[in-house]
Amino acid sequence: MENQNLNVLDEVNKGATMGMDAISIVSEKVSDPEFKNVLDTEYNKYKDISIRVNDLYSNYSSKEPHETNAMNKMMTWYGVQMKTLTDDTTSKLSELLMQGTNMGIIEGRRLLNANQNNLADDVRSILNDFVVMQEDSVETLKKYL
């Protein structure tokens, strides 16, 4: 069970750091001040999850939680650049963020379903909060399509 708790915390932290990375990259292209504020709020939600993971991680390991590596960050940056080459409207930027967020939701739901009885309560709680936060994020981003 210890190992699975660590795996889940690592996955949540990777998802949160990927979300922060993507929002940081997309934010550079945003011209709509309202959308920029929404992205700042979403970034802070991911940051809060990452902080919670870091606080909880020491209960299960003396190491640091896994984050996204430089290659993933570069691929995210490159993907955003290529997909917004001819269209960097708010709608397109919202769509890109929704696609990434949906991948996080799918992975999070898989982890929840596969580990219903295998996780410590605090780990299950943070995983559930992360998935719900992403589901709320998709609903917020839909308004900008």
C-alpha cells in the first residue's frame, strides 16, 4: 500500500506540474484580460494541489515527489507553439488546455477506480480533489471556446 500511495502522489504531482507548465506557456499568448485572470486562478489551483502533495509526501518517503522532466516541458512548449501557429485565439487556447486537462481527468479517474480500497484516506482525498478540480476547470474553460 505504501508504494501505491507514493505512485499516486507522484502521478498527481506530475499532473499538477504539467498543468502549471501548460498554463504558463499558454498565458504568454493570451490577449484577453478576463481569460488571463481565469488562467491565473487555474494555475493557483494546480499549485495548491502540488503544495498539498509535497506536504503529504514526507509521510510516505524521504524523497521528493516526481515532477515533469525537461523533455516533457519542451514537448508541451513545442506542441503549443505548433498548434497556435495559425490560430492563437482565446477559443483555440482554451481548447488546447481542455485537451490536456481531459487527459488528466482520465488518468485520475483510472487511478481512483483501480485503487478504491488500496489508498490511504489522505492520498485518496488529494487524488479525488485533483480530479474534481480538473473537471471544474474544463467547465470553466468551455465558456471560452
